[in-house]
Amino acid sequence: MPAVEAWLLGGPADGRITHIEVDDDGSLPTAIVLPQSGAYLGAREHPSQPVQHRYLGCASEVDPPTFRYDGPLPQDQ
């Protein structure tokens, strides 16, 4: 599947560029969900489960395309 580079602003991926897959007609998705887990300090045997974070595409014509942080998704989604 073809991909383009897009900015991620806000949230855990702030200021990063990542590849976003496009549809068959070359359209970007309106939202992307990224599972991310942060580093942690402690004496736990296993790390926490990743949290799903949503980024929404900005409507403006920016190159590269930009997605803004919308917040974490509830754990049951």
C-alpha cells in the first residue's frame, strides 16, 4: 500500500514524521490510531499494555500533511 510522510503534532508522537498509508485513490485517512507505550521505571515484571492514541487529519493543504493529537482512546476500544 502506498504511503506518504505526515507530521504528528501533540501527544506522545509530537513533532515526528511518520509514514501514513493512503487509500487506493491516494486519499489520506481522516484519523489514525497509534498504539504507544512509554518507558517506565519500577520493579514490575511486565510493562503496561500499550495505549491507543488518536490523531485527526488537519483540513488545511499543508505539505507534509499534518495530524493533530485527539487524545487516548478508552481501553475497551
